[in-house]
Amino acid sequence: MAAIDAICAQLHTRLNEAGCHGDLARQCARWEERQRVPPADVPGMLQALLDEAWDRTCETLVEIPAPRSDGMRVATVSGAVYNARCDYRSRTIELNIDPVLTRPALRHLAAHEGYPGHYVQFKLRETMVRDGVASADALLSVVNTASSSVFEGIADAGMRMAAWWEEPDDEIQFLLSRHRAAIATRAAWMLHAEQRTSAAVMDWLREASLVGGEGWAANRMRFIVAPARAVLIWSYWHGEPAVSTIWERTPDARRAAFLHFLYGRMHSSQSLALFDGGA
């Protein structure tokens, strides 16, 4: 809970600076309303942001070894257990439109599910294995394993790595994403370790959530009760700092080597930390 309280304190400061005043719940409501994207506009905006993310990734991070026509397309869904899902085989991002969606959140999703996140992870690994510069286990994407935190961490650190952090609202969105990861992890612990009822956990999650509305709380609850995903939730909390910490301490001259190390093999948080960032 101390980590959640610390994030809330940072959010309160950033939202005050953004001109959203009042208690934290009121601040978040005002910010969300200011940034909200009408449901009818969501697919087109996300597709445009994916195009921007593709260009940003190629210009600042790594050349994507594919034509743009191979990239991801947006399909909206409802009632899903996830906010969004990268279906690499069909080149489709399935976007859950039940939660309230904002432009900063869609920017984050474009980086997370697309570029330099999950699509780039799959594409680079596929290419590296084909070219014989990565072992076949790099092709694996296994839920609920030690590799999950790094897999999700690459996606959640995507905006930082691609230098796409251009607006003060991106900092607010980052803090909101960290808050969501924290409360969802806490909710999963309440349900599975403390054996609280689903109704009690849902009530807590609904009260703790700051943005996204009932739709977000409902899909997080569906996520943590799903056997195939229940444990994965902690990967979002641990993953981003596992990747960002190494990225930030790696000098520019070594970042290309780090990207090969990062994308080119299966990792746990501990193995990722073995990267030698020295020049």
C-alpha cells in the first residue's frame, strides 16, 4: 500500500500542475474528461497513433524488419478480460472499448501492443531466429513465467525507449498505468492469497481505481479470476522498472547491443540485469 500511496502523491502533484484541482478522485475525473476520446473516434485515433509509433521506433530505436503493410490493424471488442491484446498472427490489436479511453492511454497502447512493444518483439525475434542470430527459444511467449515481466516490461517501457515522451500528460498517464498495475496486483493477492470474496475484491478495486470507470474495474476483475492470466498481473507491476532501469543506465553507445540482448532471447528480470552497459 505504501507504493500505491506514493504514486497517488505524485499524481496529485502532476495533476495540480496540469490545472486539475481538488482531491485526487476529482482531479483524475477532470483530467480524464479533458482527454477522453469519443468511442466512435477510438479506432481511427489508435490507428493513426500506431503509424506515428512505427515511424518513431524506426527513427529513434530500431529499424523494423518489415514493410508497414505488415503492421497491426485495430479491431474493437467488448467484454474482454484485457484492455488490449496483440494478436500477432492475425496482425490485429483487439481493443476493449468498455473502459473510458483517453488519447494518452491510446498512445501508451500503440507503443505497448505495437511499436516498439509486442509486435516489434515478435517480429525481431522471428527475424533473429530465421537469420541464426538468436536461439529458437526466443520465439516463445509463455504466460505466467519468469519471462513474463520482461515481456510486458518491454511493452510498458516502449514510449520511454522510443523517446515518445513529448507531453506532460504522458507523465500523468505513466503514473496512472503504474497505479493500475499496483492496484490490480493488490486485488489479485486479496483474491487468491487472502481468499477474499470476488464481490469484496471488486468493491475494493472499484473504489481504488481512479480512471477508466466501471468498464476498467470489470475487465481487471475478469483478468485476475481467469486461470490462464491470474498470475500474469504481477508482470505489469514488475516489468516496466526491470526494463527501464537497465535502459536508463545504458550509455548511448551500448544501446544497440542492449536492444539485441533484450529482444533476442528469453529473459527473467535477473538475467536482464546481467547486461554489461560498459562502453
